Amino acid sequence: MFSGGQQADTARWSMPGELAALRWFDPSGWPLGPLGGTGPMVYLPPLIQRENVMALAPPGAGKTRAVLVPALLSERLQPPADRRSLVIVDPEGELYKLTGRELSRTHKIVVWNPAKPQMCNAAFDPFAYIPAWNKPGYVGACEHAAMVWLAATTEGAEGGTRRAGDPYWEKQPANVLKALLLAWGIRPLSATGAARELGDKSTKALLADITESGVDAARMRAKVVEDLMLNERAAGNVFSDLRERFMLLGNPTVAGTMQGKSVDFAAIVAQPTAVFVQVSTAALYLQPLLSVFIGTAVGELLKLTSSGRPLAREVRFIVDELGNLGRIYDLAGALATLRKNGIGFLMATQTRSRLADRYGLQGAKSIMGTCGTVLALGGLSVDDATWVSRQLGTHVRTVYKTTVSMPSFGLHVDQQKDTAPLRTADAIRAMNLRMVVLPTRLRPFETAVRIYTG
């Protein structure tokens, strides 16, 4: 999965001079902790941040207060010209409570929480970013919006009625939703409007929207939908599936948070901004909207780099509980592409198996493969601790065995060599207030974990 790791039998920890050469002691980065527990403070360099970071940490390991909060608070210390904008997926609102006031001194604060309109100071409608039907990019924007919505509302790879990786449930609803968005876009389009159309109209009326559309691109897709309609049962299942995917917008509270001016991603690049996106686990049915937000943000930022120029301001995504969110459309592709444009992700998941549940085994491998650094905290699952131990590699150690010869009582020392892990899985699981750092460009090292208590 992760593309790092050391060669067998040559493993060792990084030396301070090696870290210094690559600016891991430069305080312009995100703070990690003292090297080895008592050494100089280690910081994650901005260049490494752009190459994406994954934190592996079970509940209670301290990832929020030891990794995510220090990273966010360090952003306010950057020189004005170097301040990055932040897109923060903060399901429970804890990051906002701990950092929002401090960040407001240097960043514009934007909050969107579809379960709590009183928390919002901005709206977000994923379909609001689709241009007019007669403007360049319309077809691509409709297709991207459809795929972002479908990915977020698809169940994990290992369960649910709409399984990730199931060709039927990925292809057929996608064909229909793309065609519908293309057809509906001839008038102002919104996500709540799409939900009403799906809920109020019969399958036959929805098909007519496509076949009789004034948009050529929609009519060109009519044949695919008409072929589907030849199988009445299959067609009924697909349209029922789409209606179910939009049911969460039937809640007036949620719909209200989508009305008004949606988050302006160009403005986020122009001015240092911290965007907090929240949906509590108490409103679990709304959590796909977190993934919709990320997928939409990625698409909008990619548009801003389409001219080949880097963004005027770098952006960092801070994504907590990645493995528990809905699927983010083409996440691995986004991670690989965005880092070339000054955009980096700091993600946290409880286990790698949670990523596999959401994205499938190959998808999880691709996501981990795009991360230039992995942070591993104590208390990991047996599988994750074993994986980290393997990434650390093994080294050859010398074992001295002393024997006494009789009757002269002479001493004889045998020198033997054997191979041992640099750190065993059991030792990794037992770590307390310690973190193993696995960088791609550097040998691994260990830091102490400092828990933010402010």
C-alpha cells in the first residue's frame, strides 16, 4: 500500500542530520513532537504536506489533539504571504471548538453544517457550480456532479444494497443521473430541485425530461436510458435507487443550508480561509454530504488550475475520520493530481481496513500509495501494527553467547548474527504517547506525542 518501507536487513532509524537536511526541524512546518522523545522538535515540512499525509490512529490515541489541532494552529503562525487556506472535515465540530477562535485572527472562518443551520455562515449546493447549459464545461460539470453524488451515497465495498465496485450500481444510476442533470440544467439547477423532480415525477416523466430536452448532450444519452427502460424491473430499481439517494434532501433543515450563495472556492484561494464542514454522527444519514463537499471542492480547485498555473494560495485539506465518511469520488486520483498544484491532504483513519470497507482493497491501496508520509500512533490493530512493522523493516543484530569450558573454566565468546524487526508489532501496539513517522524520502523515525490541552 504505502510506497515507502526499508530494504530487508538494512533498516535503521533516521539520524538528526538526515532530518535537518530535508528541513524536518524547520518550524514553518506542522509540529509533530520531539525526536526520540527528548530530541529537537520535528515539523512536517510544507513540501511533504503537499505529498499527502495519512495518520493511522485508533480511538483514544490522541490524533485530534496531538496531530490535527497542532497542524491547524500552526497555520496562524505563517507569514501573511505564506498562509494557506484550509478545508477541514470536522464531523463532530471538535476541531472548530479547539481552533476556530485562534484561526479567526488570521483566516476568514466559514462553517457549513447541514444539520445545524444556526452554525452556518455560508450555504453549499453541489449543483450550484454547474455552469449554464450553453457555457463551456457544462457537460463535464454535470458528469462530475453526478459521480460525486453517487460515490458519496454508495455503501461500502463489503456491504449494503449499493456496493462499491458493483458494476451495475455504479454504471446504470450514473448514466441516468448524468442524463437528468444535463436535461434539467436548461433552467437553474439545484440539488434540492433535483430531489423534488425525482420525488414528484414518474419514471416515464423523467425519461421524457431526457428525450425531449433542449440540451443536445442530454438527448444523446437518451438511447442508453431507453435501452434500460426495456427491462421494466431493472429500470424501476434504478430510478428507485436514485430517489433514495436524494431522500436526505427532503429534510427542510438540510434544504435550508443549501439555499443562498454557495461557498466560493475562488475566494478561498484569494484570501486565507478556514472552511469547517461538520455533520455529527448523531445525524449519520447526512454524512454523505461531507464527502459531497470534498468531491465538489476538489473539482472546483482543479478548475482553477486548468490554465496550467499553480494556485495563488496553497490549500490544505484536513480530513478527520476518513474511513467513516462516505466515498469521495476518485479520491486517489485527486490526491495524485492536486499535490502538483500546491494542494495537500492530511487525513486520519482508525484502521486501513476501514478504508478497504469504503473503497475496496485496491482503492485503499491506491489511496495509501499516494501518501508521502504515514503517521502511526499507539494502540493500532494487529493488522495495522504488523504492516507498520514490515514498513520499518528488519536489521541484522549481533548476539554474543558466552560459554565456560571445563575443567579449566576458560571463557569462550561466540559471535552470532540474527535478523530482527526494527520495531515489533507488539511494541508498536504498546506505544504510549509515541508516534512512528514513515516518510517516503527518508528513513523512519519516532517522536514523542504532545497532547494539546489549550
